[in-house]
Amino acid sequence: MDHMEELYKGIGERCPYKLAKHQGVKLTYLDDLGDICGLYKQTTSDSFHIYVNANVDIEMQENVVHLLIEHHNTELRGTERCLLKKDLHMLRRIGEEIRKTDTLIADIFLQGFLGIRRNKQR
């Protein structure tokens, strides 16, 4: 289990918003951030803040909070981090390619070692 999953388990659910609140990281939604989806910033010596672009879709907002709270829980805590729309689109594409590769590997295994062919839906 990775570190983030352990933190989510500690609060009882996989919710980056609740994890941020649990860890005392304040969330603020701002309009008109342009290409910026989110920003993590240390505002005082013991205060941390995530600013979220209110004009991006809910799924992207949740991904932003997850990625920035993950950043908060590394050795980079307190180091400012900015996430742009292009960063999130790239991460989404990488995730899609990983899922395709995992599916291909599973198909090769099932066919080669077990003689099973999956019905592929297109």
C-alpha cells in the first residue's frame, strides 16, 4: 500500500478534500486562474493552502487536490507547486497508456499461458 492510500485509510475514505481538512490544509476556490488548475503554497510557518481553479470541471478539481495534498505529504512540504491544465492532460494520457499496456499484458498472459481469449469490446 502506498503512502497516500495509508493516509486515506487513516481517515476512513479516499477523499482528498477530507484529507486536506484533516491535515489542516486550507482550500480556496478562485475564478479566472487561466491555465492554472491549482496551486499549493505555505502561507505561514505552520499554515498551508491549496488554491483551486473554480472554472475547471469537478473531476479535474478533485485530481488537483489529490496531487497537491500528495505533494504536501512528501519531503517537499512547504515548497510551492503549481499545476497547469496541460500537466493534468498529460497525466491523464499517461494513465490511459498505462491502462492500455496493462490490458495488453493481461491479454498476452491469458492467451499464452492459460489459452483463454477475452472478448474485446470496441
